[in-house]
Amino acid sequence: MNDRPVHLYGPRFQTDPTGLYQEMRAEHGPVVPVLMEGGVPAWLVIGYREVHHVVSDPAVFARSSRRWNAWEKVPEDWPLLPLVMQLPTVLYSEGEEHRRRAGAISDALAGVDAHELRTVATRLADRLVDEFCGSTGADLRAAYTARLPALVLSWMYGLDDKRGDLLAADMTTMIDGGPAAMDAQRALMAAMAALVAERRASPGNDVVSRMIGHPAGFTDEELVPELIVLLGGGNQPTGEWLGNALRLMLTDDRFADSIAGARRSAREALNEALWEDTPTQIQAGRFAAHDVELGGRLIREGDLLLLGLAGANHDQRVHQGVHGPGRQGNHAHLSFSHGEHGCPFPAREIAETIAVTGIEVLMDRLPDLELSVPATELRWRPSPWVRGVASLPVTFTPAPPRGDT
């Protein structure tokens, strides 16, 4: 078993992640020693069974980053700091504190009316299509897939479209982990603090107000980072999920031939995208509560484990025999993670409603939609953490706008 760490960056995470994970598994097994940016060490868990074991045993593989044994190696300007910084949120809480926070989030999201959500998502999708349908082409990522989830989430927060777009831009910058990541994180904190103050003064029928009024008794200091977690968990992954499914429908004959029947094929394409190109490729992370063996590796107390969700979904121990059409209805992927820190069920339902609606509205409005470049020319975004196309250029026959429906 190779002990030489793999650098967790480079072009192959965009061009050939499946092949890269296969090589990692062949050389290192299901648990891979890696170096993140700046030479910061971690373990990347890419075995399906191993990831499932880690997320199912929070007593051993704990969530709080205060346990990390490598903080002294992290520079103050580390671009990945927003992914592990010790904020008191549902992401890094444990035990009863985690249950308090997770319960409030689930209750607040469950309060979103499913019919109203679908109606609003349709209206906002139509509004976005109206902005480009009179032309003969557009970049669907910039004009549609990256914006729709943010607009719907902004409605859920009680915000207008303009503030939603600003929040989405800052969230994308922070998650991408570039040089502006910390500035974006500070901008998000300021925006959320202002929003919490507004809702405390004037509550409404929205997620923020329900969080404020929940028996969990959140303080403003607790609410601000929690709302950022909710926004980040709902916005970018849903946008990439929608974009990846549309790419699949436009490039794979199994789906391209049935675009006219988008209502039938949308959910199939979305499920396939979660297996093949899950939006969250790597998730940070878990921290060993004590020395433990995992996948033939000795994990030391305080070591950081990164959840290789994409690698786990492509583990041949589960991937064989469920490829393509035969995978229809198979939801055993780990794209929403698993266990008590997995994506809350109401959040999954909301994300799926947004994504399905996004596909159906687009295909209904522009039924002859086609890629304007060869599929081989599409490029993926430069991040090992998130999987999504950098652009999705399409052509279509101009169509009239529907107006503010």
C-alpha cells in the first residue's frame, strides 16, 4: 500500500476524476493519504463501505474541527479555512448540541409549503428564461442553473432577487476556496447579520423567522453562521446538480432522445448525475476521536478525514451492475452523505423540487435546446471539492417571453 501522499489539486480532478479515483484506489486502497493546499495533511476516504462506516459512527469519527491535530500547520490566509473553521454550527456540533441545531433546521425547512415552493420555482425559472429566450443562444450556467437555486432560497429567506444573486456570488467564491474566499465569508456574515436583525424586528413566513422563533432558542451569534451553512448547502450543490443533469440530457443519447418527455426523464437524469457527477465531490470532514483502523490505515486521534463522496459512488464494489439505465430508481449513492450529519430530508426534497422544476420549465420553453459546442469541449470548474460545468453554451429557436407570471 502506497504511503506517498496525493496532492488534492490539479487538472485531473476536472478532466478525469473517475480515472484518478481508480488509480488512487489501486495504489492506496480505500483510504488515501493526501495533502491539501499549503501541504496540510488529511485522509481522503474513497471506499463506499469506508465512507458509510465513517458517517455512521459519529462517536469515533467526530464532527467538531476543534479536535483537529493539524491546526498549527494551517496559515491564517489558508484558502480552505472556511471549510473547517471552528464556527458553532450544525456542521461542527456534536451530540445533544447537534440534535438541537439539526432539529431546528429540519423544522424550519419542513415549514416550506411544497405547492408554494413548486409555484415559486416555476415563476422564477420562467423569469430567468425570459431574460434570454428571445435570442438564439445562452450560457445556461451563468444565465440559469447557477441563479435559480439562489433565487428560490432567497424567497425562502424572505429576500428579493437582487440580494439573492449577491449572496450566491459570495457563497460560490467562498466555497471555491480561492484567494478571495475569506473576504466572501466576511461579506456573507455581514449580510446574514443584517437579515437576522430585520427578521427579529419584523418576522414573516420564512425560514429565517421560523429559525428565530424556534424553541431551540438561537441567539443572533448562532443564527448568522447557521444561515450561511443552510445557504451554502442548498445553493451551489443544487445549481451544479441541475447543470450536471442538463449536461447529461444534452449529451447522452439515452436522455437526449427523450428531452421532449422531460417530465419522465428529468428525475432519471438527476439521479444519474448524482452517481456519475455528484456536485459535492469531497466533503470536509470528520476528525478521529481516538486512534482507529480504517481501510487498512492507522488513523491517529485528531486526524482529518475527507469524505470522498465521488470516489465512493464510483467504488466498483457498488458501481458494477448499476450503471446507466439499470440504475433507475437506485438511490444508494452517497451524494447527500449519510447518518446524523447527512443532508436533512426536507432539504433534499427542496433541492429536488428546484432541480426538477428547472429542467421541466426549460425544456417546455425551449424544446429544441442543443449544445452549441461539441460535448468534448465542455470544461469542468477547477475544484476538487465541487463538480460542475464551467459553462453550458446552448442554441435554440427564439421564443417569446411569458412576462412576470
